[in-house]
Amino acid sequence: MNDTPVERLGWLGTGAMGSVMAAALLKGGADLLVWNRTAAKAAPLAGQGATVVGSIADLTEASVVFVMVSTSADLLAVTTGENGLLSGPRRPEVIVDCSTVSAEASAEVREAAAAAGVGFLAAPISGNPHMVADGKSAIVASGPRETFDRVAPWLGTISPTVVHAGPDEQSRLVKICHNLLLGMITQALAEVTILAEKGGVAPEAFVDFINGSVLGSTFIRHKGRAMVERDYTPTFNNKMLRKDFDLGLGAARSLEVPMPVSAMVHQLVQTAIGHGFAERDYAALYEVEAKAAGLRDN
Amino acid sequence: MNDTPVERLGWLGTGAMGSVMAAALLKGGADLLVWNRTAAKAAPLAGQGATVVGSIADLTEASVVFVMVSTSADLLAVTTGENGLLSGPRRPEVIVDCSTVSAEASAEVREAAAAAGVGFLAAPISGNPHMVADGKSAIVASGPRETFDRVAPWLGTISPTVVHAGPDEQSRLVKICHNLLLGMITQALAEVTILAEKGGVAPEAFVDFINGSVLGSTFIRHKGRAMVERDYTPTFNNKMLRKDFDLGLGAARSLEVPMPVSAMVHQLVQTAIGHGFAERDYAALYEVEAKAAGLRDN
Amino acid sequence: MNDTPVERLGWLGTGAMGSVMAAALLKGGADLLVWNRTAAKAAPLAGQGATVVGSIADLTEASVVFVMVSTSADLLAVTTGENGLLSGPRRPEVIVDCSTVSAEASAEVREAAAAAGVGFLAAPISGNPHMVADGKSAIVASGPRETFDRVAPWLGTISPTVVHAGPDEQSRLVKICHNLLLGMITQALAEVTILAEKGGVAPEAFVDFINGSVLGSTFIRHKGRAMVERDYTPTFNNKMLRKDFDLGLGAARSLEVPMPVSAMVHQLVQTAIGHGFAERDYAALYEVEAKAAGLRDN
Amino acid sequence: MNDTPVERLGWLGTGAMGSVMAAALLKGGADLLVWNRTAAKAAPLAGQGATVVGSIADLTEASVVFVMVSTSADLLAVTTGENGLLSGPRRPEVIVDCSTVSAEASAEVREAAAAAGVGFLAAPISGNPHMVADGKSAIVASGPRETFDRVAPWLGTISPTVVHAGPDEQSRLVKICHNLLLGMITQALAEVTILAEKGGVAPEAFVDFINGSVLGSTFIRHKGRAMVERDYTPTFNNKMLRKDFDLGLGAARSLEVPMPVSAMVHQLVQTAIGHGFAERDYAALYEVEAKAAGLRDN
């Protein structure tokens, strides 16, 4: 980032994820203003060079404000809401939303920002705080190309992978596609692990081999371990995954794309719910597969 | 490998893959005898410290002989055949077969070895020569536990991942399971990439994001690039993949394991063949998906 | 119908289907008032003993009025609309809607009828006019049990099969389930007919055998003939069938019922659309199957 | 059959099915010789005009001999075996095998018959004895066209539907295709019946409507009743159906025909077996579907 001039940036939302992302901007050389509803959570960033401010309005001194909040409602509140980023006389040039929100909320904020002369980039991130800290996350952004180019160097201080998906809400679609893959790969892994198991191979050995092979990925490592330990403590439960498949297959229907394997896995997730795993992690697809193979008591 | 005593080993088969694996054993400290049908191909290993011998019989001076040949017939010829490893009065303690051969051929050699008082380990490797050289391959072995323990340190000089799958032909089943995963993940990737594409996302951007995410793997990087470039130059063609699905679903039928997604992908590979992609790389599942989505001329 | 007292009934809508149904009521002994927007179409029924009336209001002299119109909008117009059955001071006791309309429109009319003290029965019919004339149709009705019992004898003069599906809009769900079956059986028939064909069996001979077997049905006879003749003149096109699958899988999702084969056929209908058969009869699933089997030029 | 000259025919095998078929030939005007291993079972046919003979050799006085036995081994025994139809100096012109045997056994007998100058027709029948008696069965035959034409009038006295499928073993393939349809339609019916049931429709009412509709068939009537009564007393159990799917998908693989729905149902039958229904009627697919929908205790 040597050739990036020192720029005053803003960060709104310093939960676990927001904090580690903001820290990356600081390491990347930013002059950073931060705000959080619960101010105490922003304090550690001060130790890393950030300036904690007292109101959202104070963030508008920055040219670019990044937002990382929990829900669609939160995003609307801190942007279009009373005392939001777009409510006062002074505004940032660009708002970059890194939260995972609905395409509808995203489009609503984008429109309000445009009306206020503010650029908007939807830039959800894939990964958890540990992965961001380890430089293993990825960001997919959508919005006007020039807005993307404007902030891409800063996003690059957070994630080694930053891609531009399109001019409006494409990044939301990409995130859903990503989650369809999570479900499909989990079912695929469940099928072959049970096959190997019934053929006499210890699941641990099988999963270790897959992880060491060309197929190895952070995801397979995590999901494989959950299967081996039959630990279905939810990181993301079957109802949540079903929701993403509802969205993904809805998009596929609108765009007229047949998705045979996605549709099949959607039904298998529903089957897992019917078998009592609604609130369990979707690694429980492994358990449903095991029952179907006659491996567990039904 | 500091505490592994210098042991005389043998290597049979120095094609592209065998050569790089033998080189790893040399780097690991082995005193290595090598033999190849075409002697010229064994010569470079001499420069790395190996002793090139003139006959298979000469390899039996070694305690452990590794075999890396192309086909089931080759494996039978160099072991149970006339002048094979098991044909003379002197024999190695253990034969380790790293080739990818049928479970039937493997069982036949295992039986003949046992009758001759020789241990046998089926130890296929996942990866290509470049990946082995970069320390990114994986080995799955099956055979008696003590035989595995006997040679595991040497296998560890070749691959960072070495697992024991079971007492007899389980490593062959694991390799097939691995290949079922290759097919399923490719179809899954084809579906979501086309969905994203029809939704306005450039395939390159989409695949880059997936590779940067938790799902990123060597395999997805390679297959994703083939899709983006619509380059179906075969690394493994649809007929070969269909063969592995035939074997995998045959094993699943014998073991009574329902495999809904595997069965579906088997039919989609057949569909790709029906659409003229028999001899093309199975990344062409992407092309069939595109046609089904109305994206290409039919 | 010997013990059914002569009752004054009303019939609204005398298109091809309505006419043959009204004629069945007349044959069953009804004293029938009929009305149609285009009066000329009602005239033939006068020759069979009906009394043609000049306004919808005249129909309210009848105790039970049957409605057979084309669309949800038509149903709303002739019931809740200005000059509709529910608009004046005199009303029938029961309205029986035999049209195929949306569950939403049905519920709206049901509610308006209830508010006006009028019973409502949703009673869609399966079959075409020829089949109704031949006594081969079926009616599925939903509404309060006593309303059903009140009119079931009259419905029995139209169709040999009259069933009560539930207290409100269940008959609409049943009709959608029926249509899911149409799609699934067509795909199933396409798969086996192509298999037989590639095995050397003439499609005509194959379909004739199936029709003569325990599986034979009016539907398979019609769809089988379309496949044999490769005649995809639409009776119901792929977009219409996709619509019903949208509704059926939507209902399945709401009710949390996994439908693996239905979901698969939904995707195959989408594939047929992607291959250019959107406006063709869904018997064209046979054509897509043939292409996938390499039997037609791609 | 007025213009068919009285011809001497032979019948071998008078179990429940053979007896009713032989009776149809007698009614059709045949001069019939009958033989059965247990002679007592042939006696009732004598009362209907048949001549019971004492040995298989006696049947060779007939020009055409029909065979209806239980297994492939039985067929081989009574034809190519010692004292079989092909063993003596006198032979019939044509042997018509109506049994359900393997394509291999069929081909073996066909070859032996050809070597002996005897025509052979493989002519399995669909239906049970009651259906044959009621004139509701169907016969699919394969063998040389002229052999078929030679005996078709007689087959027509047994079944209203008699089709010629091809010159050799095609009738066996057709029978398997028929059985694939049985499985697919049963799964389809299970899905929609559970959907209707969860939507508040009594399964009886639903199945009655389907039976009265264009989809109604003898098969759906029987299978629908089994589902409604949750009576899985086997007529054909899941292991038998899986066997036919093994054969059907094996044929599809050899002929290179993708069968997505067939493949899916194959896996669902395997799932039913995994859930404990191996020896139950395949109507139990309904039970597995119900469990997946959360309708039964798991």
C-alpha cells in the first residue's frame, strides 16, 4: 500500500468481525475514525491508532465509511435512519457495506445513497474473524466500477482476494451461490465418507486423506471434522441453509437456470429437518446419510 | 527423517510420477536401487544418488520395493510375472504399490505376495508430478497395520499426508471416493457459476472469489480456470470419470449405501457424453449446464 | 338420482366444458337456469330442457349456482363484482365453482360468500369435454362438509368420481398434486421409452404394451402417442407445467415436505425450456431425453 | 379367431398363471395338450377340453408349445435339459416362453432351439391370474417377425394386447422398463399423497380422485390402496424392485441412456431398505417419504 496516500476513513461497527477488519485498515496505513453503538468495544482500536468518535455524524468527516453491522435493519438504521450517515448536511463520498444483508435492503440503501450523491458498494466478506486475521478471507463487491476502483486498495488491506461482481446487487447473488456450494459439498462429502466407512475405512483416515489431496480446503477441514466427531453444534443450522437454498433456487428460477444437484440438496436439507435436525449444524446431512445406509438406529 | 536408519530401498518405474517420488526418497536419505523398462529414463536419478540396476531381480536386494507403473497388467507383470519381483529365490520384505490399479489386480498381487511371504501395501497417490515436487500430494495406503507402520516414514518423505485406510483393498475404495468428489464438486461449481453468470457476474470474478474463500482448493482453482476459459482439453475425460462413477456406485450398491447426489452426477456425466463431450475434460459439465440454461446455441 | 327431488339449479358459463357439464345436470333431472356472457353459446342447452336467462341476477332464483369460467378474474367478476351473484338482494344458497383458479382468488370469493351468508364449494374438474361426455372425469371439492353433502348428488351426475378434500382450499392443492404427477409420469415414460428404443424396440410397440399393462391410463395413452409421433403441439406447454411445479414445490416448502423426484422433474422441465421447448407440449421431455442419450442431432 | 384353423398346441406348466392362460387358448378354439410336473394341477383343464399327457415328449406332437414355468433354471430344464422339448427326435415348430426369466437364460434357449431348427419366442406377460381371466393382461414378445406372426393369433386369445418388441431378447428389456415405471410412479404417488396429507387432505380422498382422473390405472388403484392402509404386505418387495433397477440402470449404462429420475428412485429404494423395509412391499416408499416429511416418529 506504499503508494496509497494517507486517507481519512471511517469504520462503523466494531464487533468481533468489524474490529479485525478495521485493524487491517490501520495496518494498511489508514487514518481511521471509528464508531460503535457500545463505545467500549471500539476502545481497543484506539490502542492501534484509531480515533474513536462519539456519533455517526462524526464519521462523515471521512471520505469513505465502511459499515459492518448484524442485520438488514441495522444497516438501514445507520444509513437512511434518523442520525444515519445520509441524514445530515455532511456526507462521505462512499459507503462500503461489508455486512451480510438482503438484496432488498442493499438496493434500498444504494438508492438512498445515490439520491444523496453518495457512492455505495455492497461488499460482503467470506470468512470468520480468525481467518481475516490470518489473511484468509475474501471480499466480493458490487457497485459502479469506479466506486469499486476507488476503494479496492483499502479492501485489499483486509483480504487477499477482492473481486468486483457487477454494477449493483451481484455480490449478494455471489454470496448465495457460495452458500449453495457449502451445502452441495457437504452432502457430497457425507455420501463418500459413509461409503468409505461402510467399506471399512475409518472416517478420520478418509477425511485426512481428502484434506491432504487437491480437494483439501479450509471448509472441508472444518466440516469433515464435525462429521468425524458427529458434532452438530450449529455454526449454521439446517434451517439457515434451507433459507439460502430457497433464495438460490428462487434466483435460479427467475434467471431460468436448471440446478439439478442444488435442487436435490435442497430436498435433502428438508429431509434432515424432517428427521429432527432443524436446529443442528448442516453437517448433520452426514447423520441422515448414515441412517439411509442403515448405519444408525432408525 | 533424522532417526530413520539408512535402509536399502528399491524403486520400479521411473516415469514422470515415479521419478519425482523416487527423488523424494533420495532426499529423505534412502540408499536407493532403481529400475525402469526403458533404462534411459532412470538415468537422471543416478545424478541424485540412486544406483540404477539392470534387472528387476536386482531390486530384490532391497528390503522394500516401491512400484509405480501405468496399468493393472503392468503391475501383474512386474510382480507375479516371469522375472517379476516374486519369481526368483530372493525377495524383498515388502512391496509398496503406488500405482492406480483395479481392486481385483491389487488383491491378486496381495495374495501372491502373501504366498511368497512378502508384505504388500496398496498405496495410491493423489496429485500430479508438480504437486508431489511441491509437497502437496497425499497417499492413502491399505494393508496390514504393521506393514504400513514399517514403511510409513518413507512414504512421509514423499507426501505430507499419509493415511492408513484399512487392512486390504480399502485404499482403492478411498481413491474412487475421491474421484466421485471430483465429479460432484465440478457439477456443483458448474451450476453456481452459470447462475452467477446469468445474474450478470463475470465467471472469472466468481471463480476468483470462490478460490479466495474457505472453499478454495487446488482442485477448484484448476477446474474453475478450465470453465472460465471453456478449455476442455482433457486432463481426465468424461468417459474416464464415468468409469469411476460406475465403480463408485457399484461399490455403493454392494455396500448398500444410497448416494443420491453421486447417482445424479453419474447421469449428468452420461448426459455430457450424449451431448458429444465423451473425450473432453469433465469440466465440460459446465458446457452442458450452460446449454440447459439456454446460454449457448443448442 | 331417483330419490333426488327436482331442484332449481343455475349454471353460469357455457363454454365447451361448461356446456357438457350443464347437459349432465339436465340428464340427471335438474330444473336448470343457464346464463352465458355470449348468449348464443347457451342456446343448445335450451334444446335439452334448460331455461336461458338474461342476467346473472336471474340465476339467483336457483338454490345452487354452478360456475365454470376461464380465469380467476372472471370468477371474481361474476361473484363479487358489480352485478355478480353476491351483489344483489337475492342470493343462491350455495355457489359451486368448477373453474381452475388460484387458491387466492378462491379464498377471496369464499370469504365474500360467507359474509353474504352463501355457501361456497371449490370443485375443479379433471378431464376434457369429451371425457366428461364419456363419464370419465373426476371432481375434487373443498368447502364445509355439509355444503359438500348438499351438492354432491348433483356433482355425481357430472362425474363418476366426486371426492371431498377438506374444509377450504384443499381442492386447489389436490389439483396441483395431480399436475405434478402428470409431469413426473411423463418424464418417467420418456426415460424408459428412450431406453427401450436404444435397445431396439419400436416406441409404438413399447407404448402399446405399457398401455395394455396394469399401468395403462388415459393419460399414458395420450402422452405416449405424442412421444411416438414426436408431436409437441401444446395441450399444456412446458411453461404452464413449470408454473404448476413452482406452485407445487412452493406448497411443499411451506408444508415442509421433501419432494426429491418432483424437484428433479422441475429442473428437467426448466432444461426443456432452456433447450427451446418453452411453448411446446411437455411431451417434449421425451425430446430432451433423446438428445441426452445422443439419439438426435444436438 | 373364426378363421384360425384348429391347430394342435401344447402347454407346459399349469400353475395358477399357466392354467388361466391355457384355459384362454381352449376358449379360443385350440386342440390343447397339457403337461405339468405335478399332474393333479393339470386335471381341471381336462374338464375344459384339454388332453393331459404323461411326458414332455408327448407335447412335441403339437406344432407350437407354450411354456410357463417359475425360474430360469426351470425353463432350461424343460427345454435343453434331459427329456426336454429339444432332447428327442420329434420337436415342435415353435416354443413360446411366457415365463419371466433372465435375458441370459432366454438367449441360451433361443440358441439351442435354433440349432435344433425350432423357432423361439420370448413372450412374458404382465398381469396376475385374475387380470388374465378378466382380459386385462398384456404380452410383449420378441423373436423373428415370422415366428411372432405365426403365433400372435393364439397369444391374442390370452391377452387383448400383444406386441412385437424385436428380433431377440427385447421383450426382456421391455419388462424391465415396465418395472422401472412401477417404481417411479410409486415414488411420485408417495410424494404427492404426503404433500396432500400434510395440506389437510385425507389420503383416501386424494387417491380416489387420482384414480378417477385421467391418471387412473389398475396399478395406481392397487398401490394407492396399500399406501392409504399403510399395508406393506409384499406383493413385490424392495429388494426385488432394487434388483430390477439394478438391471434397468445396467442396461441404460450399456446403451448410454441417462436416466435421472430412474437413478434417483433407485437410491430412494436403497434408502427404504436402509430404513428397514427390505422385505416389505415397495409401497413402503410412502412410509420413508412420510418420515422425511416429519410425519411419523423417527
